[in-house]
Amino acid sequence: MNESFSTLQLELSPLLDGAHLMLALTLTAFGLALLGTLTRKAFVFRLGALAALILTILNISTLSTTERKTESIALVVLDQSYSNTINDRSVQSDAALELISQNLADLPDVKYRIITAPENNAKFQETNLFAAIDKEIAEIPPKQRAGVIIISDGNIHDIPEDLNASEISEKYGPIHHIITGHKNERDRRIEIIKAPLYGLKGTNAEIEFVVHDTEASANGQNISVTAKLPNGETLEMRARIGEKQTINVPIEHAAANPVELFAAPAQNELTIANNRRAVIIQGIRDKLNVLLVSGAPHEGGRYWRSLLNSDPAIELVHFTILRDIDSLDNTPRNEMALIPFPHQQLFHEQLDSFDLIIFDRYRNQGILQDKTYRNIVRYVREGGAILVASGPEYVSDRSIYHTPLGQILIGAPDNDVMETNFVPHRTADGQLHPITRNIDQNQYEGEKWANWLRQIRVKANPNDKILMDGLDGAPLILIGDEEKGRIIHLTSDQIWLWARGYKQGGPYIDLMRKMIHWLLKEPSLEEGQIELSLAGEYITVTRYINSDDAPLLYTDPEGTEKPLKLSKTAKRTYTAQVPADKNGLYSFYSGNNRAYIINGAYDTQEQTFMISNAQSMEKIVQQSGGKQVFADDMSGLKISAMNPEYVRNYHSFSNIGLRQSQFTETLNVNYAPLFPAWAYLLAFVGIICFAWYRESK
Amino acid sequence: MGILSSLNFLYPALLWTALALPILWFVFKTIPPHPRLIKLPTARFLKDIETEDSQKDDIPWWLKALRILMMAMIILAAAAPFLAPKTDITIDGEALGIVFDNSWAAAPQLENQKDKALSLILRAEQKGKNIVLIEAIPEHKNLSPITIVTPADARNRVKHIHAYPWEADHSALLEALKAQQEKLTQAKTYHWLGHGYNDGDIEVVSDYIAEKGKVIYYKPEDKKIARTLKSALNKDGRDSYKFMQFDGFYYNDQSDFKLYLKDRFSTVLSFIGLDDILNNTNEDITTLWNSIDNDDDAVPSYMQLGIFKHAGAVYYLPAEILKQKVGVLSAHDAVDNEESPLIQSIYYISKAVEGKAPYSIDPLDKLLDWGAKLIIVPEDFVLSQKDIQRLDKWVNDGGTLLRFPPSKQGHGETIDTLIPIELLAEERSIAGRLDWQEPLTLAKIPEDSPLAGIPLDKSLEIKRQVLATPSAKDHAQIWAVASDGTPIISARAQGHGLIILIHTQAKPGWSNMPITGFFVNVLHRIVDISSGARMQISKTTDIENPESQSFAPYKLINASGELVAPDQTQAELTIQDIRSKPLSYDFRPGIYHSNNAEYIINLGDKLGPLRLVSAKDIKGTIEGYSTEVNINLQIYFLLAALFLFFCEWLSSALLSGARYKLHFVPRFKASILLCALLIGLLTAAPAWAQSRDDAERANSLNLAYVETANPIVNAMAQKGLQYVANAIMQRTALQNVRVTPVNISNDDLAFYPLLYWPIESTPLGDKAYAKLNDYMNTGGMLFVDIRNGRKLSQSFYAQNQPLSLLSEKLFIPLLKPLPEEHVLRKSYYLLSTANIAGRYDGGDIWLDLGDNSGSTAIEDNQHVAAFIIGANDWISLWADESADIYKREKALRFGINLVMYALTGTYKQDQVHTKAILERLEQRQQQLRQRRP
């Protein structure tokens, strides 16, 4: 196809090495200078003879090469990102591609490769066309690169900026841009300027956003923005287009806190997809403050201490009664270690700072007063949490049940202490409840754990939920709500047996952990919690308790609320599938249970800027010597190959140009001396003789 | 004979022209002197004088002889004379076969190969045969390696053969030979001009050629065989420029060999002798580097083996290698070796930096004097206000500061400004045993982060971090983000410098990061950033998404080991190509650049283990290159002719009266200028230039003692402890206290918070020891009373039989004497006497204080001792009702304290914290009030 051509090059291969050659030439030059002054006649001939001699020493040879120009390779890049598929853009793109490939197929010396970018799984992310171009073009030697033809809406997010015109031209050749979409498109979008990635639970996170409109005249207009807060509330506010707005969002969970903003759409808007934005703020818990109130030193006391102290995220304040008021000891007080315990501060002033109060075998020894207990009752009702681990003292006359605390305690003392072996066993409720559904399955499959040896019999109220029972079905773990607060009653003081490894022990850490976090209202431990998992193109919704009074609803990324019917699958497991065909936030809620999942990325550049954009590529196209053409104006477009030696701008009126290859392939090389040595010498002889002849005249 | 017999002419026919020389004698005519016109008025009378033609018709005979001699030199030169020893070779085909090895190893003796080739060509020429020339690497990739040429063309071709810095592809060569079989059949003898190494599959080519004719392989002399330098891994398995491997021909005597370190101007910076260096072992060449580590000006460019100038003997280094000086701040001059290095941050930091850059562990002023470009502050180093000021200035001037969570020991007095991001006062702990959250993992490295490309380590877990205030992210750059969105590495530019914070410690504990490859990669990258250099992609560490990076040649290494500019014909390469592709026309050794990374390909690293060509590789004979040298005499004749030319010219000129010329000076000046111009041009031209009653026991408090073989001791222990139990029930809130004898081997130890062991020298079974170890590990407290009243330090292991038995089978933690402030002295009563007396009062008590005994104060330590040992025989005193009341009371108080310690642990210590906790609760209360409007 390409014709071969030959080149001839002259080469010096001096008979002398560098230094000696220099010396010889220098001496010659001096000799020449000297004699030049002395000679009048036949100087030219003498010079000629000398030249013949020097040329012999320089030993000039010819290098004849037969070469062939290689084909140049052009890249045709089709943008298949989300923004280039809306409305009629994909139709435009396909037509453009068709036209270009036809044209290119007709060019004899140009091969072309069609690349589509970004890849399907990234089409909602960013249009990184240049990354794809760079990857492909790397396989083509620079001299063979014919240029790049890009079919895109112009929303390209990796346009190189650090290259100068000659570097661009050298690297890519001419870059031509076929712009899809139409002139004068209008779009409104919401931009989140500032959103913290995380926030401390219990604080407010500040989110700043701006509503933009491509229509300049819309600037300053008040439009409505709807915000959906993590607690499920919706907030409607007014926002001025183009101006910054701030919204404070309470961080309520130590998990994902989704916030969604939606700006009211404009007329004739290109797309409303970018009018909605979601932000997820990770809630982070500060240290957990736990107040441990022990009745007397006992074996389990060490267990509570070491369990709570071993977690650096827990701040433990421990209050123990070491000496009863009726204890007999005549040791002088100054020989005893006495702690001035700040009752007032802890049980009154700062009680609300505690996340959890644990009563460990506490009996009313007259140290805490009724007003103290009443304060604790208030604390629980306002959202606090208490965990009671009772021992024999609970059935005694000093039981805390007989204090004002009794009004909120679950499980009334039944005056029986059972001291026989029993293995803690999960009730039907317990097998469903998230606290006990799975307890440390890795280590204790089924209920293969050690027995306990003492349990206090209590009478449970029908409203209380019993998760585990012990001897003869007597309630072991009772959980209950008290207004806004939560209570757990563990009717045995022997969980420490598991910790100390008695008969291989039991899952004490996992059980305690879940009880503590249920008390702290961890959403994933709520009864009837919704479990979501995203696999492939479906979101699988799973629930273990499916109450009929609170139906399950969900909203998709576009804000449409739909009911969802769950079907019973395995034992007491209810599932349903939702197609995840939209990008963004899916929220599921039923009663107090909520769950969120995000499909794909939201808030990406790709889904932000959607209007047809000719500006982004303008500079690079110009620098490379290429041309931008709207897809609407493409008819009659021709492509031709141009020689880079003669053109700088690879385009003309209805023509876009590609760079011809400058890369040659060597077919053959042949070395030969320019003339044989004797020829030079013959010349020398001839000339010198003539010189002599002239001189003799 | 001698010289004459080895004298040869390329064109002997031309010698015949010499016959014409004598003719010249008669041809030369006279040189007439220039007629001169001298106007001399006084000599007008001479006009009349009759002139006689006194001019000689003939030039002087010596001039004639000069001319003839010059002509003779020219004729001799034209005949191209050269000296070559006469070796007769038989050429029994239509042509002579020459195989020319011109891969990398040919570079040191390419001239020898060419000489040999030229003399072979000459023989062929003399016999009128053509040459079958086979080049192992043809000049262009599309050219055929096999050509049949005339001797004259062959000579030209051979002159233009170059060595190439890669190995010959013998399988491709074989294909080419097979394709042009008919050419190969022309010659019956093949002279293989080898370089001594088997580039791989040389056998197949030699076997194939041997089918066509005889093969004579020429092997270079030992000292000329090329050797290579290869990178080697250090003891930790990472690459380091301080470890090298040598491969190639092995010399017994290498005293004349040296390994040089040179800068880009080929100035020797340092060298080491190679006397003790062996082949194919990783050699520590740290000494080569030591001498220049502290030299500010030294910029090593490459290492060179001996004086060899070929691609295998040089090893190019990253350009910025010595500018990457890393300082690790330490209060002491050297790492404190007394403590276990595995718990020290400095250990992990220096391990990660080692081999990447020169580093120094020193106090601040030393580091600043040394010129560190990166200073790493380990978390346990406390910066003083003065340090902060100095570092601040240093950062402004362009230093890079890498910090770990700042130590709190100095807080309050100093204002630490050298933190890239505002931090919350409290550290955050994740994934404690009761925490709902899983340990943090690394989620991502933002694309604009300078750490982009470092692969995320899936096993990485972070359990503690310092947390940036959520709103602070505007001021700093986040380089790495954890799974919950919190920053793990943050940075901020300050002045010309950079402050980087890794939000977790540089030693294991907070996270396992220090023991991951990720940590090493991050530190390496930071080292690169600090020196402004391109990121170095090493051979052992990987980067993420390697496909996304393409590397273009920046400088190439030629066969002579020099760096040359690349041409534009090479396509870019991916990192896999670079690591696995063999070198060829399209992939030459050199320095390759991607957007921000650099990869240096040295030929040595690309070569497999080198094998010398042996007799079994070649089907034929192996000979050495004879010492024969072809001396081309032509040039000498030419130079002689040139000399004579000038002599003759001068003579002629003088004879023709040039000495009388007057305008000598201006012409001479012009000629000098011409000369200077010529010399200038000539010198400028060569300017070419780098992890039954259980219920009873469980439902009451048991004071347990270990039953011994001695019934008296058992009775005493039972009685003694009962007194303690009675006292406890009487005096404290504790009820239901019993005394239980325990048989370690049979009983379940889980019920006993405290185990009193009046130890006797009866060995226990292995199972019993295992149970005791378990007991201590699950929170039990073992109290051993050796009952001899001695100081433990004296009676410990050696002299005390029961103890030495214990120490063998029991895992006893590190013990220390009971500190004055220990909680055991105040768990119920205050026991302040140094020695807590039993029957004896001379013994002391030792116990384990937990892991972090070294640095943190006892008050902070929540550790409860699992093992306590004393010698004062307390049970005897407790059991003895007749003892001194005062003394016994003291002992009972100790017993109560011991039980309380076992039950409440460090409870009595909390008073130390109460104040701080109250303050913090106060703050939180305020926070909550703020939130509820």
C-alpha cells in the first residue's frame, strides 16, 4: 500500500581515531595557513590535492536505506457516559460514529480504532475519556498517531491541563470534537458545597448547598428546596438561586445518616436527575459513659470491671459498697483507704451524661436516697438506659425493687433463689430478637455453652419481652421500654462463669455487647429491623419480624414512595427484592425501623453537569490543531490525511484532518564507501601533477 | 619472513602502477623563479647589460626524489596494505560463513570480533569466495539476519555492526535461518564470532547451522568476558541500592576489580574492591554508600563494575537518591536497645525507610545540621516549644514533616502548631470488645492524593485513631480515608514545606498498619515527595491499577552503558510490560517515565542467570580469538604522503621565491583565523553527553488455697484463711465467705478469684500447670507464698527448688517489687510499710505490673496482677491466735486487702481519675444542653 523509498546518507568513518585525527587536521590547517601565504601559483590545485588526501583519511561512506512509511492510526472515541445517553444524544452519537467510520474506511493510509468510554460500571461516575485515550494511544508509537476524534456532549472530566500546545499535538495529533446535544439547553441543579464526611453523634452537621440554573435570568429567584433528614422528617425551605444556603442536620445514629435535598424543577429542564442530591454523614460516637453501681465486692465485680475497662472507648465510673453501715471494724479511719465518692455530682448533676447505668447486685444499703432513685427514674424516662444484674439481694428486703426505682423495674421479685444447674436458653422471642438471634455463632454453635448455677425468680409483666430463660422457663433476660428509655434485667449474677472459662465458658462478650448497644438504641439491633443488601441489579430486603400494623414503604432515588410486600421465606424470615435501576439513595421504612442503601455513586460530576458543553474542550482542540463541530451540523463532513510538515491546523471548511504517519520502517540498508580509496588517490595524483605542471610554467 | 609474510594488500594490483614512478623523473620540469620587478633607478645602466639565460632547466634532484617518494606512498596507500598473521583457513563451499554475536555481551570485545571477521573476509576474498554473514541482531528489526555479500560489501557491513544492549533472540534467529535455508547451504564452514555467553537457546541455532556445515566458535579471552551488576534484595526482602549481585564469568583473582559509584560526570564518588565478592550472592555493599551518605554535594548517578563500559556493567540509580535524607526524631543519639525493639515506633519507621533513603535517628539539631529533607516525629516523642519553633521554620523553608498522633505528655505548656488538621482532644477507639463497630479499614485514597496508586491492604485494621474535627477538612488535604470517612492520613502545605499526619501510631497496638506493606509503601512515597522526585516504582512493591500507568522512554541506555535520548518510535509500555517483557528494539534498557513515576531498567536486572558457552552448547570446535591483530597500514602511508606533500609544497614554494613575499603577515592572519574556525568546529563537533457443689462454690465467695502434700501446711492454710474470711465478713460488705482447699489437677479453678499457694517442692503434673496458666489468663489471681522470709531477689530461681520448678512450666509474667503506690496497699486498708509482714518480716512481694510498666504511671494502669509472690508466711501468722495482736492485725489487714484487690481490681485507683472524668462529664452536659434548643 505504501510505497517504499530510498534515502542516501553520507557517513564519516575516519581511518584515524578522534584525537589523532584532530592532531592531523590541526597540523594540516597550520601547514595550509603557512603555505597559503607563500604560494601564488596553482594554490587551488594544491588545495585540491590536499582535499583528496584528507578525504581519503576521513573515509566517507554512503548509507543507503530503503524505507517505507507506515500507516497512521486514528482513534475514534465514543462517549457512553450517562450524560451522553440522555434524550436523543445516543442517537446523535451513533449517527456521528457511522459517518466518521465510513469516511475513515475510505482513507487509504489511515487505520482507525473505535474506543468506547467510560466502562459501563463507571458511566455514572465521571467521563474519563482521556484516561481511555491515553491507554489506547500508548500502544501506538508517537510518530504513527494520526489524531483523535471524540464524540461527546463535552462533559469530559479528565481533560489534560498541564500540557502545552506542542506536547498535545505530539502526544495526540489533532483532536476533533463532535459535540452531541443541542445549543441553548437549560438545566437546574443543586450543588452541595460543603458536607462533613462524619459527625459526632448528638451534634449537628452543617451542610451548605447552592441551587444553580444555567439560565442567567433565573439568578436570585426564590425556589423551594425539600430536605429529607436522617430521622425521616422532611423540611421545606426556600433557597435563592445562585446563593449559598446552610442547613443543620442532627446526627442521630452512630452509623449512616442520610440527608437528601431536592430543588423544585424548572420549565423545559434538560433533566431533573441533578435536582436531587443526597449526602451520607457517618455518625461517630464519642466515648461511652457507663456508671457501674455494685452492691458488694463479689466475683462478678471483677468481671464487670475488666469487661468495661478493656474497651478504651468506654469511660467507666464505678461505685462499690465495700463496707456496710453495720460492718464491725474498729480500725482508725486514717488507716483505711476511703474514697470521697461524689454522689451528688454523679447521681444528680451529671446523671444525664451517662449513656448507661449498670446495677450489679445492688441492694439498698441506705447510701443512695429516695430522691436519687427518683432521679434515676427520670433519667430513664427521658431516654436513659439501665441494666440490672440481680443476685439473691433482689429478693431480700433490701431489694432495689422496693425503692422508687421499682416503678420502672421489669421483673418483680418472686422470693425464690434457685441454686441449681441450668443452661441459659433462648425463648421463641429470643430467637428472633436481634440481641440474641445470633450470639457468637463462630464459637458457640447452637446453645453449647456452660451452665450457670444461680437464678433469681421474677414475675414478668406480660408486656415485657423475655429473650432468654433459665431454670424451668424462669425469665433470665428481660427487656423493656420505659417511655423514651430502655431497661434490661438479667436475673442472674453469674455471667462471669462464662468469662472465667467455667466448662468452656459462653458467649458473654457478644451477649453483653448486643445488650449494651440495644440499650443505646443501635438501629441494627431494633426489633423488626430491615436488612438490606445490594447484589447485582437488585436490593434484597430481609426482615425477621414483620408486623402487619406498620407496612413497609420505600422511596427510590427520584423520591417516589412505594409500598413493598414481603414474602415469608425460611423460618420467620421475610424477604422481597427491589430492582436497583436508579442511581442514588433508596430509603426503606416501617414504623420506627429505617434503613438506607445507596446504589452506585450519587453526586458525581457526571450527574451534575449535563448540558451540552462546547467550552470544556475548546482550548485543547485549538491547541492540537483540531476542530469542534456540533453533531447537528455534521452533514457533508469529510476526513482527510494531512502531512504534518505542511499544516498546523488539521481542518478546513468542511474537512477535518488527520496527521500522516512520520514513522518509517527500514526495509534494507546498504553500506558502501563513497569512492574506493584508490580513486581518491588517483585524483590526488592527477591534481598534484597538474599543480606541478602549472608551477613549472 | 616475519613482517613481510604477514603483509597483505587489499588491492595488490595497484602496486603495478609503481612501475610508472621512474618516468616521473623525467617529466618534472623546472620551476621558474618568479620574475621580480625591482625599480632601481641607479641600476638603469644595467639595462644595457646583456643578459644570459642563467635559469636552470631542471628542478633539484632532491625535490624530484621527494615527489617520487610521495607518489610511492600514495600508491602503497591505495593498495591498502595491512599486517595480518597468515592463518590458513579452508573454504570448502562456495562461500565462507560468519556468525556475528552482537548482543550486549559483545560490547567489550566487539573490536576483536571485527578484526577476526575482517581477516576471515580477506581470506575469502583472496580465494574469490563470497561471505554468508549472519548477524545475531540485525541493525533494524525488519532486516534479515542472514545475507550473502561480496567480501568488499562484507567488510563495510562488518564495520557497521553495533552491539545492542539486550540478549539475542535465538528462536527468532532460527526461524529466519530456516526461512533462508538456501543461503545457508552455500557455506560449509561457519566461523562463529561469539561473546562467551549463551543468550538462551544458542544450542538450537548451533545445531541447525552444524547441519549445514562445520562450526568454529570463537570465545573471547577470560578477562574480556562481560560481567553484570544486578539489583539484589536485602535481608528483609526489599530492594535496596545497598545490595547488589554480580553475575557473569567468575575470576579467582579479582583484586584488580572495583565497584565504583559515580556521578553523572563520571567522577568517582566512592569505590570498593571486589576481592571477596562472589557470584550470584546478594552482597552488602553498604560501605560503598557510607562514605558519601553525609556528603551534601554528592549526587550518585550510576554504579560501574571495573572500568567496563557496556550496558551490563553499569547500573543507573534514581536521580534524587541522596537528596532523600530522612531524619527520625529521637531524644537519644541511638535507638535504646534495652527495651524490646518490637514495641518501639522507631523500629518500624526505620525498617520501612531502610534501603529507600539514607536515614538518621538523632535529636533535632543533629538532624537539621545533617540536612534532612524529611523529618519523622514518632508519637512518643515530646516536642518542646523550641523544637516546634525550629521545625516550623524548617518546614517553611521546604522541609517535609511526618507526624504520628502527638504525645499528650507535654500538653498544656506547648502549643503544637505542626499539625495539619485540627484534632479532637480525645482519641477515638474503635472495635473495643464491646464496641458495635468493626475495626476501621482503609476505604480509599483520593485520586488527587499524592499517595494515589498505593494498593490498599485488605488486612489492615485500625482500632484507634486521633480524630480530626469534622468541619476541619477545608484546611487540610486528606490523603487516605478510613471506612467510616474519617481521615487516616492528612496533610497541609506550609510555606514551601509540607506537614503530614498519620492518624494512628507507628507501632502495632492502635492498628496493624506498621506491619503491613502499605505502611512501607506510604513511607516510601512520602520520601519521594519530600525530595521532589518522581515516585520510584521498585521491583518488589506494587502499585494499584498498574494498567492505568503507561511508561514512555525518557533516557535509554546504549550498548556502551551511556544514557542517550530516545527517538519517537517506541510505543509506551505498561508496568507489566516493563517488568516481564524481554528487551528488544522496541524496549531498550533505560529510564522510563509515567505521569509521576519513574522506573529504571538496568540491563543486569533483565538478564537471567548468565551461562558461559560450553562445549555441549556448540556442535563444533571452540577456539579462542587468536591474539591476531590486523594492523591497517594504509593510514601510515597516507600520513607519510601528507607529510611529504607539505614538505614538497614548502620546498617548491621556497624555491619559487616565496621568501621574498611582502604581504606575508595579513595573509598569515587570515589563515590563522581560518585555522581557529576549523579547530573550533572540530572540537565543538564531538560534544555528546540518569490474634455436687459447683453451685456452692459459684454462689459464695471462696478463699481458695492449693492443697500441698504436707497436711500440717494444709491445716494451717485452712485455719489461717478462715480467720481472714471471718474478718472480711465482719468488717466489710462481703458475706458468705468460705475457705476451700483446691486440688489444681482435679478442680475447676474458675470459681476462685484468688488462689493462695503455700508452695512446697512437690512437682505438679503438666496438665496442672496448663490449668494454672489458663486460670491466670482468664482473670484469676495466683498468690504464691514461699514462706522462707527471704528477699526474693536472693531466693528466686536458682536456690529455691519449688520456684525453679514453677518457672519452668508456668508462664510467669515479668515481675517487679510491689511499688509504694500500688493499689494492693490501699484496696481496703492503707498499708504503707515497705515490707508487709507475715511470720517473717524480711521478705518482699513481687507481682506483675502489666505490659506498659515502662512508660505510663501506675495510676493510669488498669492492669490487675495475675501472679503475686511473697515470702513472709502469712498463713502461719493468721492461724496463730497466740501471736502478737498488733502484728497479726497488720497481717489480717493485708489478707483483706489481698481479697479486695482480687475482687475489685483497680477500683481504689479510680479516685485519681474521678476529677478528670467529672470535668469531662461537665463538658458533655454542656454539649447536650446546646443541642436541645
